[in-house]
Amino acid sequence: MAGGGKTSDGAAWLTMADGQRLFLRDWPRHPAHDAVLIVHGLGEHSGRYEALAQWFLTHGYAVRSYDQRGHGRTPGQRGALRQGDDLLRDLATVYAHYAASLGRPPLLLGHSMGGLIALRAVLDGRVEPPGLVLSSPALRSYAAPWLRRLAAVLTPVLPNLPLRNGLPFDGLSHDTKVIEDYRNDPLCVRWITPRLADFIFRTGVSCIAEAWRLHVPTLLLAAGSDRLVDPSGSRDFSNGAWAGKQLTSRFFDTLFHELFNETETGRHQVLAQLLEWLRRARS
């Protein structure tokens, strides 16, 4: 059983079935015509979604996010997992808890690794959101084949060996302040472990192969100039999901990885596409 609660400083926590506590961050709105749960990416945390949360608030949505295990204010080794499917089970628990508190299921939005986790959870039937938004999902990596093989070999013997994730931070955004803030953020970490890396590699492959199973209205937002994840994964997923008629894909050829943190002109284009899709989804 999972349990929840708030500390004396107002921070909210939710305890998973294995005892792991996750930090929750809420942006409540009263009244709200809808709600969204945001799942962050590798190495970052829920606090980096303040601007996006405020945008959702202005459009009538309550917002929740959480720091995934190994990230942010959630305790534990950075970038580490106890079991290979921890992040999927965590999302299912957080989503169910939020849906119960709202009295209805919220929209689900995942960025990068968070998009991969959100998509896999939907394909597996672990969560059933009314709509899914994927931002630069980590469906395919630029990692060399030998690195992928190494992650698979190390996972059974040294699953939580701390390794540098090697992400090129200058590819996050064209906005230099976004890059500088990331570098100086003590809650942003540079570590990954073989078990987490292997999960990301394997899950991306399986999601692309099972794109035809997508049964939830989904908006895929992909950065064509992404240097953190290979956008060809999003294109292949889009091609595979086409027949199901649940997927709307939008590719932004000149934008970098963090579409919601791009410079104003690019960010405006992304948010305009998101707003259009949300309006059509509600109609």
C-alpha cells in the first residue's frame, strides 16, 4: 500500500509500496476544469516545470509533478533503481493517487525520459489518461551500440554503478539562461546507472515496436535539432502509430531538446500547437 502526507514545511510526499518516498509538487487551481500530471526527464526535477505549470494554470488546469526516484528532492542514490520497472510502477501509483484526489483522471505529460515512461505506462495499461502529451520523448538514444550492450551486461552484476550520463547541456535550449540555470541547479544531477540506462534503451525499442497499440489521444512534440535524444525515434513511432488515428505529431526542425524552455519565438510555436490540441481534445 502507498501512503501520502505533507511535512511541516508544506512539502508533499507519497510513499511507494517498497517504502521509497517521492516528492510531490502541486500547482493547485480553484476552480479547475481539468488537470495535468507532468513527468520530468533524466537528471532534472519537477521544479524546472514552473513556467509550464503557470501556463497550464492560466488555461484552467491544476498541475502536479513529482521528483522521480533518484532525482530532485526524492531521497536515494542518484539515477538508481531497485527494480527495472520502478519508474513505471511509481508513475502508476502517483497517477492513481492524483486521480483519486481530483475525482477524475488527469491529462498526462512526459518530457524526454518522462515521455518514455509515460508512453510505456499507457501502452502497458498501467495508466489510462484521457490524453497524453509527449515532449521530445527518449525513444531512441545517440549512444553507441557498444554502450547499450555494456549497460545490458553491467545491469545484472553492477546495476547501480554511478556513471556520468554524458548529456550535452548546451543542447537543452537556444536560451543561454536555461543552460546556465541547469548547470547551477544543485537538484540537477549528472549521474546514471547501468540499470536505468538499460531500462531507457530497452523501453525505447519496445515502444517504437508497439506503436500500433497506442489507444489514447496523444500529441507528440519533437525537436528536429535535438542533440540529447535522437528524433528519428519519434518519427518511427509516429509512422508506426499512424493507422490507429490516435496520434498527432508536430516536429519543430530548428528547435532543441527542451521545447517548453526554448527562446520565446520557438516556445510560442510549441505552446500554440499544444493549446490547439487541448482545445480539440476537449471538444
